[in-house]
Amino acid sequence: MVGSFPVDELKYLTNLELLDLRINRFNGSTPVQEVSALRKLNALDLSDNEFSSSTELQGICKMKNMQELDLSGNKLVVNNFNHFLPENIGWVLPHLEYMKLANNGFQGNLPSSMGNMKSISYLDISHNSFNGELPRSFVMGCYSIYSLTLSHNKLSGEVFQESANFTVIWDLSMENNMFTGKIGERLPDMKSLKRLDISNNNLMGVIPRWIGELPDLRELHVSNNSLESEIPISLFTIL
């Protein structure tokens, strides 16, 4: 479908729980403001369209029962897409379980309030321009997350040198950022990791022995960093 979505009709869909508009050619502003009036809505997918503006993104923060949110793939008009996530997004969407914001023009720091998303299990913010370090509240508070995709941003800082509470995570993608320092000493706490991608960063030091001791690890990507010394023999136990 092409053109703007007929938002005026949305107000009559008072029992709507899921709205899927993905893979169309809708343009103009996202219908977030109108959708926010649908109190029973818990899943919203606006991905892969041509929405040119999200100035009403604050409207999402009225959807307190929202569990699934996908705004990804509206990059054709990326220069006009709203740049920042609302600072209070984690406080007003505490029940969110799935959020995908990939391939847009988001920038700035990740809001510290995201640490209040205790139920989030899938988060993809890849292919944006988010910068700065991961908020401590986020790495400690989002303990239900199993898939985290941070790739292709401008995120920086050291990779989990301090405690992280991602105890059930199995897919961690951090490639193509600006992370520095050594490979994080807290990564061994993530016993469920099956896939780890920290390639294309500015990491230094050695590949630690404990990586080969992660019981379920199946994929490891560390290319294009400044790692040195020998490859630990324990690494080959995962083959």
C-alpha cells in the first residue's frame, strides 16, 4: 500500500490488540499519536515503510501495555526521522518484551530508564548512530534479555569490565562500534552465550582463556580489533 495511513479510522478500533503495517510504502508521520489511544494494543509493527517523521514518538510512552514494538527499516527518509529516544521510555513501557529500532537515524545516548524494562527479552538497535557508554542501569536491570543487537552504532567504553546482569543472554552482537579496552572480564558470567560478535571495534589485549570454557558458545567473532599474543588452546574445545 502507498500513501499515508488512514489514522482517523483508528479511534474506532477500541478492541485492537495487534497492529501490523510492516512492509508497505506508508509515508508521512508515523500514526503513533493516534495509536496511543488504543488502550488494549500490545503489539505495534511499523517496520519497512517510508515514514518520514516520528515527532510524535512521545506518544508511544502512553502505551503502558505495549509488549512488542517494531519501528525498524524506515531509513529511506532517515534525515527526517526523530533523532532521540524519549528519556523516560523505560519507565512508561515497563512491560515491553520485544523492541526493534534498527535502520533508522536514532542518535544520542541510550536512556538510563531502559534499565527499568525488566521484561525485555529481545532488543535490536543496530544500524543507527547511538553513542556513549551503555548505561549501568541497563546492563544491570535488563536481566531477562536473551538477544541483544547493538551493532553498527558509535557506542564506546569498555566491554563489560564490571558486573552485568545478562545471565540468560545467548546472542550478543556488538560489532562495528567504538568499544575499547580488553575483552570484558564479566562476560564469563553469561553462561548461556551461543553467539558473541565483538568484531570491528578497538579492543586490545589477548583473547582470554575463559572464552573457550563457555559451555554453549557456537559462534565467536573478534576480527578487526587490536588483539595480540597467542590464541588460547581452550578456544578449540568449543569446536
